[in-house]
Amino acid sequence: MKIEFCQKNLDRFSKSAYKALKGEYDDVKVKKDSCLKECRLCRTEPFAMVKGEVVKAETPKKLVKKLEKRIAKNK
């Protein structure tokens, strides 16, 4: 499984979520991308892409919880 974060969104909102997930799961690749083409969303709230699907949340902590649920479902 691969989770992608937009660099600009990392700078604005989701850096703590990225750090929380990076290296935590052996079977999950957590990557940074320069742009995920979700500019409107990127300016407003934390998000990541999982299998081409946007996962968003109000806070980085909530984003981590949503992504962890996706990871658990994938196992």
C-alpha cells in the first residue's frame, strides 16, 4: 500500500501526520510528492492519497486515524 502526501500540504497542515506514519508500517510506503493536483483541497485541510483516492480530515491527528483504518483494512 502507498500513501502519498503533497509537499505544499505537508508544509501547511499534514507534516505531523506524515511523520507519524513514516516508517511505522512495514507494508506501507509513505511518500512525498511535489503536487497531487488537489490544489483547492490542499489550501484548506490535511489530506493524503491512498490508491488514487483522497483521504481528508479536519486535523492531522484525525487524518492519521483515517489512514490507519485504511491500513488495517488492507491487511
